[in-house]
Amino acid sequence: QPSSPWPFQPKANRPPAWPMASADEDPVPLLVAAGYCSEVRFLHAFSGEIRRTLALQDYGHVNRLAVSPGTGGSRHLAVAGNPHLRVFDAEGGGPSAPPLRSFEGHTANVSAVGFDATGTWLFSASEDGSMRLWDTRTLKCSLCHEGAGSFDRPAVHAADLHPNQNELIGGDAQGKVIVWDLAADKIRRTFIPDEGVPIRSLSVAPDARTLACANHEGMCYVWRLGEGVYEAAQKIQSHGAYVLRCLFSPESKHLATASADHTANLWLAHEDGLAQACTLTGHERWVWDCAFTNDGQYLATGSSDCTCRLWDVTSRTQRLEFSGFKKGILAVAMLDRARAAGPP
């Protein structure tokens, strides 16, 4: 094994697949939250008012939520469970509205899901050891990568799409980070920042300059990205327990990490990597997920303490607590009609 490269530091365009309908745009984002309860709630992000509840059939729990891109017209919500992957109308419909699309193929927990920039296809990752691309028109799996081994493939816990739309990056239970070239259907790179320690989450900055991944021991690894370049830049002890989620803000200024230590951390991105900005405290159990508003000014967190919280990124204070959930929250997303803040 080569010596570790990490400097240790302490603490193809196609039209959209979805029909576009005119709609009055509400400038206030909605927090979308789900977890162990078989429903999805849509809440006014700044008042906590419940705007809509969507009942889910056959979902024991929800692992991840993703909202399709766009600022107007019809938006869609991908809901990942075990092993279900379904897409619903995010803008309307009754509490028992059926899914618009169902994607069949995964055989275990779907741990990651997201849309491409046009909404033409979905990507997903699963504890069945596979990463998949799905055509939203045909509902078929158009590409699939499965880990080595016929019977005991390592679970894939995390995946994110590079802004170039051609590389899907995944992290697995053996501690590997893989870069899948979608056009060539080939693994271009494999990194093992800490062998045998499962990767739990990863995120590519929207400005395509940085990749961060986090593992079960609370470590966060940072790469600088360039044209065909992945350069190891930083190793941070980001939490004292599992990091369950890491996520860059839309303008790439901050990274949020959520942890089993009951906290979330905000990190400020700079040329040399990340610097800790603050620790957000208040949750009483594991913090499973987080989501930024499109302007990057607010961060929502969801926890197994049956609450979500909204944090002001600038003042680094809690703005609102969302209570009243019957069971723990595992997944959050923002349905935000404002245009996402671009990288500086």
C-alpha cells in the first residue's frame, strides 16, 4: 500500500423528460421531509406550516429525497426506499396521489438518488452493490455498474453526479471512492482514503472544484478537482462519530456535515480546502440529512429525534424547529422555486 497522500489536519443536452406546465411561482421554499413514517411532508420553510402530505405505499422508510431541476413549471420528487425508487409530482396532487414513475431493479436499500441537469435521467446507488442510470421516458436502466464479486458486492452508500454530467462518483462499504465515466461506461479512478472504513456520504461542489467524502469514523476527505485531475488536498476529523451526510451549498461556499454525534457542522470552502465555521447544536439524536435553500442562505437538517431544524447560514443560528413528526426523519430536500445561486 502506498503511503497516505493526505495532509492531516485536526478539527449531451436533451429536452426535459417531464411535461412542463405553467404555474404561479411561490418565492418561499418548501422543506420536504420523510423518514420512518410512510409519508412525505411539504412544509413552508420559514413558518413550518404543513402545505401538503403525500402518503407512500409499501415504503417501510425513506432513505433519500431528490427534487428535479428547474425554477418554474412542473417539478418532480424522487423518493428512495427499500428497494423502491419512485418519482412523484412535487407541485400538487392529493395525499394519495400515485407515483408518476416507478423504477424497478434494485434489490436492497436505495441509498442515493438524483437527477441530471435536464431531468432526462436519474442516477441511483444501492446497498445491493450497484449504481444505475435510469431513462425517465422508458423507465429502463440504461447503465449499471456493479462491484466486484458475484454474491457479496460491497454496498454503495453514496453517489453524486459531477457537474460535467459525465462522471458519477460513488462511495462503498469497503472504503472505496470510484469515478465512473458514463460516456465510456468505465471506472476511470478508484481512491481508498481509509481502507475498510465505509464511505457514508460524498458531494461534488457545484463549481466542480472540490470533492468531499465522509466516512464511518467521522473523517472527511477533500480533493481538488480540475480537468481530468483529482488531487488529494485535506483530511479532517469532522465529527466524533459517523458522518451520515455531507453536502456542498449551491454557490459552493460551504460544506455541511451531519452526524450521529447529534450535530451538524458548517465548513467554509477556500483555496486550500475547508475550514470549520461553526457547529450547529440542538438535535437530540442522530442528524441524518441536510439540504440548502437555492440561495445558500439557509440549511435544513433532519434527525431521528423526530424534528427538522432550519439554520441561518450567515448568523449560524437556528431559525425554526419543525416538530410534530411521529417518527424519525431520515431524508430532507428543498423544493425551492428561486434560481440556484451559481458559483462565484
